[in-house]
Amino acid sequence: MSNESPAAILPVLGAIEAFEAMPRRGLLFILSSPSGAGKTTLSRHLLAADEALNLSVSATTRLPRVGERDGIDYHFVSVDAFGDMVDGGAMLEHAKVFDNLYGSPRAPVESALAAGRDVLFDVDWQGAQQIKLAMQGDVVSVFILPPSVATLEGRLKARAQDDDATVARRMAKAMDEISHWREYDYVLVNDDLEKCATQLAAILTAERLRLHRRNPGLDRFMAKLESEKTA
């Protein structure tokens, strides 16, 4: 038990608050997993629990569905406009899914990073690789594994949306996705949703405190400490 009085502790708490409020560069937080491993559920959980984290809004050439809003759910663009963005280097990553194009616009992400805001990406391993190549040290990547192959298959079947042949194709794609787990900074096993969500939050907190993301705010903070020491 500490014998420090409340009055003595207050300056320490104030210094901690000042340190945590220090300006920093944002980061790109990538989540990937095979279909059925819980990536989307974990993303929603993380976004609901952390107001400082924003989901990247993708651009797509498909038509809006009922209730979808441009700029909120997706940036809906023409095929020609999408192609111009890719050719002009305005996409961090892009891919064709069935007959439609999807991609992550670069400009809003770079603005968020400069303003110290963090951006969450829900992408596959190919999208993760493209973003890493484009943004280098700004990226933190996490791969979510299922606790077992049987559990993954059971989750896909429980959706009751696909026939056996479709489930088999999704399982084959899932196993290919899992084979890229070594390419990520962190790997978590989603055997308990709350535990996995807590681990994700811990990773995000630790990465926000990395030295290279704290400058130049940390330099100014240290200069202030040095001036107080010599005063």
C-alpha cells in the first residue's frame, strides 16, 4: 500500500494525462481472417468500444443497396472513375470481387494519419499486403484464426445461406487465407469473442504508444521536462 498522499499523487496523474494526450501520428489497423473466423464481429466490437478508431470507407463500382449512403457505407463511383483513381495512385489497395471493383482511397487515410486518427481496415491478405507496401511503418496487422477447422466449417454451415458445394468452396478459400498467417504482425485465436476483443484492444493501445508514433509530441514533452528540471 502506498503512503503517498492524494496531494502528492496529483502531479503524477497530471503528467500521465499530459503524456497520453500528446499529439501523435495515427496508424492503420488491419484485421484479416478467413470467412467465419469472426473478423467482422470483432471489427464492430472494436469500433463500438473505441471512439478514436474509424472504419475505412471503401470505394466500389457496384450500385448502392437499399439504405446504403454514399460516403458512409461506401464511396459509390463509376468504373471509369475507379480506374482513374487506380491509375493515379489514389488507391491504397484494390481488387475485383465477382463483377465489381472495390478499393481503399488513399487521401482520407493520409489525412487521418496526419491528424493523429486511427483507421481500421477489414481486408483479406492481398489487401493487407498492398496497404503495407503503400504505407510502410504506419501499418499494424492482425490475423484472426478460428480455434479449429471443424469450428470454422460449423460456423459457415450455421449461416444457412449456402449449399454444401458453396461451403466447400468457402472452406478451400479459407484454408488458402490461413496459409498467409505468418505475414502479419500479430495472430490471435478467436476461441472466445470477449477475450479476443480484449487482446485486440491491448494491441491497439500498445501500438499507439510506440516511440515513432509519439514524435514530435514526445520531443516537446521531453523539452518541457528538461526545462522544469533546470528551472
